[in-house]
Amino acid sequence: MEKYLNDHNKECYRGITEATPFADLEFHDVPDLLDDHDQVALHTNMGSLTVVNRMTGFGYRDTETGYRAPDGKFWLAAGHQDVRQSGVATMQDAIDWVKRHANTCVGV
């Protein structure tokens, strides 16, 4: 496993496998979306995981976890869903967790 900066100066990992321990991977802060949004991201050769805590248009805060696969398909688990708090063991477990909990976007 190797951490590097890509062409867009984003922290990424290569050499990640299905069995890579999730606890060994570090999310990085995504700067200044909006004042009421906090976002972290994990970019790997297996795809990207993002966690956003934001004020919704309905007046409450929500935490959402997204997964974008290398082929561009996207899953979003909304409703206080944070993969970092899920207890998953491996990168593949994290991906599967997001897909299982996806309730907004499902492989689109």
C-alpha cells in the first residue's frame, strides 16, 4: 500500500486490496465546501469513499457516506450513515457496507 498525491493534489492510496484493513487507511479533509458542511474523503485504486456532515434543506443535520467505484457508479447512504463508525474490518467490507446502506443513489 502506498499513499501519494495525484495530479489534482489529492491524497490517494494505490495497492489497496479487498483485504486491506480499513483501520490502516486515513481519510483526509476536503476543504471548504460550504460553511455548514464538513467532508472527508478516501481515494484508492478500489474507488473513493466520502463522508459528509451537512445541514439539509429540511433544517436538520445529516451524515452521508458515498462510494464511487472505479467505473464511475455511485452509491449514497444517507440518514446518519458514517462508514467510519460502522465497525467494518476491511476495505471491501466498507464498500459492501455503503452498498447495503445505500438509500439515495444505488449504483448510478
